[in-house]
Amino acid sequence: MGKYFYIFQEGSKVNQIICAILVNMPVFAYGAGIGWMSPMSLLLQSKNSPRGIPLTDFEMSWIAAVPYLTCVPANYLMALIGDKLGRKLTLFIISGLSFTCWAIKLSSMEVWAFILARAIFGITMAGAYVTCPLYTKEISSNSVRGMLGTLVILFHTTGNLFLYIIGDILSYRTILWICLAMPTFHLILFMMMPESPSYLVKKNDMEGAGRALAWLRCRKEEDPKVMSEIAEIKKEQTKDEESNKFVIKAILQDKILIRAFIIAMVTALAREVCGAIPVLNFAGEIFTMASEGSGIVLSPNQQAMALGAVQVAGATLASGTMEKAGRKPLYVSTALISGLSMCALASWFVAKSYSLYTPSWLPLLTLCLCIFCDSLGLQTVSVIIASEIFSFKYRGSVLAMTMSAASTAAFLQVVFFKSLVNAIGVQVAFYFFGVICLCAAVFVIIYVPETKTRSLEEIYEDLKTKKEKRIEREKEMASSAEKCV
């Protein structure tokens, strides 16, 4: 096997890995932005607030919640820009908006400035989970598609943990300057990366698509494998042109696409309603309950760092096991463990209310299991599957719709969880999350095909019913008989 530019072996995956890392840098910046709220909300509401006057709970709640509101319409905006202007330019826009967000925070400490900056941050949130997974999928070969797809969650959780750590040791303005540097470096470094080959094929730039794919695959442009992959992309998009130009209408007119959309939507909603979001919000009280008998005493930021480390551990393990275990087994196993851990936590609260024996370590264990499983399988697999079961025409729009539904679910949980707990009891809430996880596992076992290293045609073949397969075989046999005659 020859050398590629005298450095890498021909067919090496190194260029795909480099490109995927740079593609997901905005996700790291997004994770840092999410993590910024934990240490900075405590600081900005303290007597030592850098703005002089501490922020009120009402002001901080709006600063925390507003990104989830702007994220919903921004999901569709990012999908539209990605399809019309290309994935690469969309990433530049995302990093530009991220730069603007941190620049506003550096320029002013007024409440309106914080809310405006966080509203803009909501747009980068949409880009992180719509554009970045699409771009990653479209530059990846089948053999590493799953592994590189896990970078979205890994970079998100690592960005969170990074901000938790520096938030505990650095000054307010130093943290903002570091956060401002992230999109700046990305804007410079990403100039060297190619556009998505799928987008270039859509624009009928076959020469550009060949160059981009050849660089990504560490092969020459005339290599048969490169030419074959370009032909496959073209075939997929030609088939899309035959369907209705309106994406939603095209999906509703096709039974296979409807089934694929249901899979994407159910797995996306399940990851948001698995209990991870309320568990993170309820962590302080659970840690306090656990410390009563175990002697564990952690500050709020140390709690955040501990949970952040658990999330990073789960996402790191996902990157190593995704291609070996497969999407389906990983999702099912993590959904089952998460569901059982939520039910165990709910039972702990029930036992405690009846003054029965309750091991103090159980809440901490179930909390960590839920967070670990969320980043290992529930989040990671749902994002990867959504990008793998649709062609170029549908990917952006479907991810936008599923992310909008997921963002709405997350927003509602953040706003109403405490009120619901007070009204119906915390044990009912956690039993509900447990049942959702267990139902999601059953749904995936029955309805979701394995997508690891498989083409779109192979995946869609599995989505067909036995009756549809039989009718197709009968048509093929009839067609063959007519040709023979």
C-alpha cells in the first residue's frame, strides 16, 4: 500500500479525524457556554459579584432559560442555512455568533446584555446539534462513522467540565477571554477544511466533491473507491429529486420515511425525558441527602465537576465502543440501566417517606448511573441514528424538528420540574422517567434497525414490513418473467 503525500498510508482515516475534531470545536464552545452558568450564576448572585449589584433569582432564571427559547426557531434556521449555503459556511456563522456572545458579556454587565448574549448563544446551541452532526456524518466513511459521531457528545461534556474547572480557579473576566478565544481559533483553523462532499454533489460541483473526498479518504481523486463513493452520493440525491420538494410532505407521502422520522423523534424525546435534566437540577438536594449518612460534603461547583467528570467518562467510553457494540445494543443497554436506576431512586424516596432503611449511597449511585448512561448511549446514539437514517435532502430538516422537540421538552422540565415534584411527589416523577427509559428500550428493540457500517438502502430494507418485501419480490419476479418472454 502506497504512502499518501509521503506521510500517511493510503486510505488512512487521519484526515477524517482531524476534520471531525475541527467540525466539533463549536460543540466544545457550546458545552463551555452551558457550563458557564454553574459557577458564574453563584458568583453573579453573591456579595462579591463583579457587576457590583448581585443578580436576582428572577434575572438569573431568564438568563438561564432564554437559550432554550431561541434554540427552537434557530434549529430550522441552521438547517436552512446548511442546505442553502453549505455546512462549512454555516459553521463559520456559528463560531461568529459564539464570538459575539462572549464579546457582549465582556463589554457589559447589564441584565439586558446577559439576556441578549444568551439569546444569541441559543442559536449556537442549535448549530451544535444540527449542523455539526450532519457535517461529521457526511465526511465520515462507514467504518468510523459511529466513532466520529460520538464526538458531538464528547466535546459537549468536555466543554462543560472544562468550564466547571476553570470557573473554580480563574477570575470572571479571564474566563470570558478564554471563551472568546475558542470561536476565534476555530474561525482561523477551519479555513483549511473542505466542504461536505454531499453538499458539493448537490451543487453539481463533482470536481470539488472529488477533491474533498479524496483528501478525506487519503486517496487520489481518480481512485476507484473515491469515484464509487461519489457515484453513491449522486445516486442517493438523484433518488431524492424524484420525491416532493417539500420535505415534510415528502416524508408524509413515504411509509419508510415516516417510520424513520418516528424513530428519530422517539429516540430524541426519550433522551430528553430520561431523567438526566431534572437529575442534574436536583443534584444538590440528592447530594445533601446522600451526605447525611456517608459523610460526603461537596460544594455546588464540586458537585458540578463530579457530574461533569461522569458525563465525560460516559462520552469517552461511547467513542471507543460505538463501532464495536453497535448503535442498537448500546442504546438498549443504557436505556435499561438508566430506567432501572430511576426506578431505584424513586423507590429510595418511597422507602425514606415510610422511615424504612435507605442506604445513603444509593441516590449518589443512581444519579451517576443516569448521567453516565445518558452520555454513553441515550444522547450519543439518538444523534447518530438521526443522521444515518436519512439522505442529504432530509437530514437537516429532520434534525431541526427533533432538536426543536427535544429543546421544548428540556425547557418545560427546567421550568416545571420543581412545581410538579411539590404537587405529585418526587418519587412519582422519577418512576415516570424510569418507565420512559424502559419503554424507549422496548421501542428500539422492536422497531429500530442496526445502522452500524450500513448503507441507507440496507437500513430502509429493514424498515420494510414482511408484506412490503413480499410484494416487491413478486413485482421483481413478474418483471423478470416479462423480460424472458
